[in-house]
Amino acid sequence: MRSQITGQCDLEFVNLGRDGEPGMTECQGDCDDHSDCAPGLKCKERSWNEAVPGCHGFAYNRMDYCYNPACDSDSTEDSLDSSYGSQGGANMPKCAGDCDEDSDCAGSLKCFQRDGHQRIPGCSGRGVSNFDYCYDPADEEDTSTSTTASTTGSTTGSTTSTPSTGGDCLCVFDIDRTLTGKQGTATNNECPQNKEIPGIMDYAYSRGWLTISDAGQNLQQTFCNQCYLGIVSAGWASGPDEKDYLLDHVLLSEPYSKLREEYPKAARWSRRRTLGSPLVLGYADRKKQDAVEGIVNWYAQRGITIRPPKVHFFGDRTENIGPFASKGYNSREISCDSRDQSHHNGMVGYCGALVSEIVDTPGVKLCSDPEPVTTVPPSDMAPPSENQPTPGGECLCVFDIDRTLTGKQGIRGPDSDCPNNKKASFIWDSAYSGGWLHLSEAGQNLEKTFCNDCYLGVVSAGSASGYLSAERRYLLKNVLKSRPFKRLQRKEREAKEWSDGSEVNSPLVLRWPDRTKQDAVKGIVEWYATKDIHIAASDVHFFGDRTENIGPFRQSGFNSREISCSKRDYSIGNGMVGLCGAALSEIVDTKGVVEC
């Protein structure tokens, strides 16, 4: 926190709570009168969201802030209003910003795009450096400074253009647990290659001093040093200090550094769907490929053309990697050897990216994918054994349980988000929020799908409410029903038993870690083979609600399909899990890997 007056007129708001603190400096609040501010400063009292001279960024409505009177203007023109922050807003009035295009401004106003503190026609004050403001074209001065675009800035919405050779590449990174590692791991020797930055707080996942991963310290030693750079993070980079550190010490490459010198707006941070720069925060998981597409378009608007095969995304969460295949971009999961098991069974990385993981490889690469191996020439391969069993035309359907065969507890009925779900009275379901068991549409009707002619299996990271639970008995009796599976259960007692832990001793597998469910399915196929039921990989189907569990099947030869696509539970990890569970229409015999 700032403790001394800076004299600057370009500072971010600092919110110190409703009571503020004694002697607050520029842009700090909440103040009640001038005496709450450091000597020489005043308290700007606001009735709603009025601008505070010399301040920008996020400010609470009706909160009052200290400001430097030297940053104010007595001009009769409207003062520049930076209170909308770096994301701006809709239908902003004259002299308000930050805008990205004319459509951000009200009525016939336009967005004046500038660099530095270039004067905005019809408005007074300096505003925030590199912020763009709405203005009335009628106020535009007939001078070369306001009508002629320069090499570093432009007017009335024209776009700065940077020449490009057309051979450019782009590296886009997640931040949390990719460019950073878990806080504290650099000093306790868990991640000795990481570097702790004392004094800069990082609030991602667990609070602590900012910790930079091996790759985050050394991007210039990777192929990305010859590429433009970008960021797509679901988080917010904690605050100005972390953002500044990332810009000054992490996001370094030859073309990107040169671009920032020529076009300072390349170092601005965009939020959510306002893609006004290549650094995007607050963008939902499972949709990051859309943000990367926006970054590619942002570069293209500046004359930098980057073809899809030259676009690379690096992130630690499995669920964000597979969807890039739909765009033709490359994506690679990192922090493969270190996962944070305290977050959803290793859903996120631990140490963050290693330099060895930032490589120019084509396509989509998950941690679970095998590394390339040398193949044996066909002429050198041994002939198949005469005693080797061959698949007999059987098929296998394997399901996750929670939010696949089941839906969120308490949501059912014609006026709900899940009108086709059904409550199983007095059967407790401990998954996620807990409550009475609710079956998804598919969970009630497996016999109406192609799976009625297939053997069945279960692979769940949960416990189906525990040993000898009523939920386990209910699933066996009322849900897991198909013609061949019923016949098998009459002959084989093991077909009714549940495997708990790391071994597959039956087709019903619980407590199996997410992101590795393809291994459990392989074990189920092998279990069936011990019963003389041989199932070809192409006839094995897995259905689950979590994206992170679907992509890893790509190298297994099995089919996998994500379900509950139209309804997600956004109270858990930005829609990481389904809400209603599988719809009947989603249980279909399709080949390959299919994500929502």
C-alpha cells in the first residue's frame, strides 16, 4: 500500500474498506472528509460513480477517495472520466473511458484512440495514460495533431498498424500454476526451481507471496522468445503489483517487447470478454480457445498475421487443453509432474510450467498422452498368436456417477433448470453439496439407449456415498441396467461388487482420480476379458461431465463423450461440473473424443 504522496495523476484506486485509514494518499478510500487524507490532499465525495481526479481502475460506487487537487482541472470542458476502469462500459457518455471502439460510446459519440496523454477533443484533464475516451466529433480540432495518425497512435478509431512479415508465431499462457507456482514452494524445496517474490501478494488458490515457475523465469530461453505473447487466465492476477511484475520480468520476448515500445497498449490488461489487448483476465475455463482467437484477431488488426499452426497455448488445467482442437491451434498441458492434490484431485498444477514443457509441438498434448515411441516395422512384428482371443462384437458403456447418472440435489420439476430429473426418496447422495439423490434423465433410462445392448461399467472419483451405502444399492438395482449386464450379474458375483482405490477388481470402480479415468476403463476391459468377454477398444464408450476427463481418452483408442453440455453448475469451478447430468440424447454411439 502507498504510504507517501506520489504527486502522480495516473494511479489505480485502492479500496481500504468502509472506514478507510488515517493519512490516506492519492486514490485511497473510503474517506469521509479532508482530514482523512494526507496533508495537501482532499476527499472527493461521490454520490455514485463520479470520476476522481488522477485516479482510475475499479472503484466502489458511492465510496469517496482522496485525491491531489493538482490533478483537477478548472476548465469549462467536461473532465475526463476514468471511473469506468480499463474495461469501460456500455453507452459511455462524453469524455468517459476506457473505450475500445465507437460502439462503447453513447449515441453519435466516437472512441478517441490515443497513446500516452494525447488531448481528447472537447474534454479537459490528462486522464489515464493510454486510456481511450468517448468524444463528440464536432469538438475535434482541425489540426494535424488531432486528425493525422502517427506511428504510435491514431484518432477516431483507426487502428495502429505494425508491419508484419507473415511468419509470426504466438505463445499464450495461463498465469496461475503455469507462469506461477503454488505459493511457498520455492522456499520449502518442493519446487526448488521456482522463485519467490517477497512483497507481492498472489491470491490465486492459496494466498502467499508471488512464486514464479521455472518457465515463468525463463521464457526467453524457449522458442517463445521469437514469438508474440499473450495471456488468458480465469483469475485476475491479484492486483497492480503482480501485473507489473509479470510485464517487467516474465512476459518477455523479442517481438513482443518491440511491439510494446512502439504500441504501449499491447501491455494493457483486458477483462472477461472485452478483448482490447493480448492480456486477458477473468475468462472462463473451458472457453479459453475463444479468448485466444480474440487475441489472434487483435494482432491481425495491427497488421500482425499469425496462422493457426503458429499459435500455442500453455496451461495447467486439463479441461482447457482439448477444446483448442476445434480452432486448429496448438495447446499443451504443463506442470505434468507436479499436481496440487488439495484441489479436486490434482485438477491444477503445483510447481507450474517447466522450461522443458514450453516446446513447439503441433496439436493438442495432454499430460496423459504417451511420448512418441519408435515403432517396429511390420515385417519384424511377430505374427498373432493362434490362442489370442479376438473381440466378439460386444460393446461396453462406462459412466461417471456424480452429475452424469445423477444431477444436482434439489433441482427437479417442470419449473426448474432440470425438469427431467427425478428424486430418489430417502436415498442420500453425499456428492458435492449433498442431499437426496436425484437421477439425471439418462440415469433413469439407460435401457432406452444403445447401451442396453452393451455391458456396463462405472468409473467415479467419488465414493457413491460410501461403503454399503443406500446409493450404491439403488444404482445397482435401478440404474445400471442392460440386457448383457443383467445376464452377467446372474453368473458373476464380482459384477455386482465395487472396486475402491487403485485396483480394478470389478466393472464398478470408485475413488479413481480425475484425469486418469481412461486407465480405469482399460482395467475394466481387462476384467471383462478374464470372464471371456472380449471387447474391442473402438466399442468402448465413456460418458462423463467433466472436460478434464474426456480428452485423456484420445490416446487410449476408447471413445469418450462429455455430457450435461447445456447445463453446467457454475457454483463449482466456473462450470467445471454438470448441473442436470446426462440427457438421454447425449448417450449415443459416436466414435472418437467429443467435448461440449
